[in-house]
Amino acid sequence: MTEQQLLQDLVKGDEKAFRLLVDTHKNRVYNTVLGFIRHADDAEDITQNVFIKIFETAGSFKQQSKLSTWIYRISVNESLDFIRHKNRKKRWAVITSLFDSDNELLHQQADTDHPGVLAENKEKAQILFSALDKLPEKQKTAFLLQKTQDCSQQKIAEIMQISEGAVESLLTRAKANLKKLLVNYYTA
């Protein structure tokens, strides 16, 4: 089935087309989301939201890029929206924690139990994840797409809807910022 036919069938609400789309892209979407979120349960929920959004908005896809690029873009945007919402909740939790002592789950640690993090590397992973969270959003997005999804600079440019030069600049700044943030933990 071609991308064009798949999209036409999705717009019609075809369940088989949706199942094919999910089967084809679920691992890539989940891993992309997990790179941003790092909590398996949240990543699964967001992955489901991504596919719901794709199904609901298939008719608005203009086909100016590949379908996989559009899916990446939705995955990244849903992940960033989740992080923004979570950060707003954290800020409010910090304020309310000044007045309330029943706030055990307000500061949730990143889940280093996801695939790709070996037991002996959990502490290093936590340090790296903490540093990644301090990067500006665009730098973090470009860096994660390149390092966790093995996307080329051209593909990242399409996903983020920026020029390849801008991607190169974001990656250079992300690496420099990570180097500064991690200088006390790692020696080169």
C-alpha cells in the first residue's frame, strides 16, 4: 500500500489502514517519545495520543514531506507538550509544597529502567538525563532525534521545520552545553 493510499484510507476511517500505520510506526514513535519523557508508562500514553492525533488529523496532512517525517513531528510535539504541562504542574507543586506536607510524589525521578540503560549505568544515565533536561527545547529536540533516532540533519530539519544550517547550529550548541554541564562527571 502506498503512502497516498494509506492516507486516503485513514481519512475514510479505515480500521485496517490505521492498524497498518500503527504496526509500521509504533516502535519508532514510542522510542522517540521515550527519548524525551523517559517514563515508560507516560511514553506509552503519549504514543497512543500520537496515533489518535494522526488518525484525527490525517485529512490535514499536506504531503509536503514524507509521512514518517509528519509522524516524527507529531511525536516530538506531543512529547514537548507533555513536558511543558508537567513543568507547569511541578512549578505549582513547589509553590503548594511550601504550605502542604503531603506531597510525596511531586518530584518524580526519571525512569532509568527503560531499555538501553544497563544497571551499572543508571547513575550515569540519571546525570545525562538531568543535563539533557537543562538544554533549551530546540537543542534537546535536535540532539535526541540525532542520537536516539539516528536521524540525519536533513531529516531533523524537515521534522523541526528549520534549515539544515539551523540544525547544525543547534547540534553544535547542544554538544557544547552538554560538555559544560557534564564537565565535572566525565573527562574527555
